[in-house]
Amino acid sequence: MSKVTNYISEAFEEFKSNVTWPTWEEVQKLTIVVAVFSVIFALATWGVDEIFTKTIEGFFNLLKG
């Protein structure tokens, strides 16, 4: 159990002394970038899904008809 406690205390010390934390302005800018790319990726995924849906529906309609 002392190894786990030692590991956790060393991890927190690492966070305090060796990690470079971004400024609040950087965090806000990067959050906006991630949100924008998430929306773009979601729209691209939706578009590809719609294309495949229409293609498969058309294919099965050809088989029926």
C-alpha cells in the first residue's frame, strides 16, 4: 500500500513542478478549435451516412423494381 501512496504523491509532485499548464486564454482558444472541428467532423460523418443511405436505398429499389 505504501508503494501506491508513494506513486500518487510523486505524481502530484510531477504535476506541480514539471508540467507546463496552458493559460486561461489558451484553454479558451483550444476549446473553440476542438468544438469547431468536432462540429465539422460530425457534419462530414452525417454527410457520408446520408450518401450511403441514399445509395443503398437506390440499390434495393432497383432490385425490387
